[in-house]
Amino acid sequence: MEIVKKIENKALVLDVIGRLDTNTAPELEASVKSEISEVKKMELNLKELNYISSAGLRVILIFHKQLTANGGKLFVLNPKEEVMDVFDMTGFSSFLNIEER
């Protein structure tokens, strides 16, 4: 997995590339740990994410809860069909802000 991280318009923007699974989810979580409490908006661009496991879903849920608790919002951008299917099957699509940009 590769993570490209930047701050744009006071939002934390992450491009997640590859696979988000048991081996890589802790890396994603650690990469934003210090910054997530500082921002009100996070954009998680999944355009190049090919696979997500339950460990990846757990990290996204953690981000969502932390941002919501701080009055912020998580936006999930451009998920591939395979990833969107996982969000639909698990109910994540019912509470995540999912957008195509």
C-alpha cells in the first residue's frame, strides 16, 4: 500500500493506493494519528484502492468516529466498484459520505 498525504484548504487529503488489509491498515491509521484531531475535514481518495478487508473498514470507521466527535467530516472519494460493493454489503455506505470527483 502507498499513502500520499497532503493538506488542501484545511482538509487532510489521503490517496490510498493498493490494498488496505490486515498488514497495511495499521500503517494508514498511524499515518494520520497526530493530524486527525487538528482537522475538521478528511478526504480519503480510494481511486487506486484495489482491495479492502475488515481491518481496512475498521480504520475507516475509526476515522469517521474521531472526525464526527470533533465536529468534522470524513469524505470517501472515488471508490472502485469492488470496494463500493464491500461498503454496500457491510452497511458502511449508509453512513459514509461517498462521492465521485
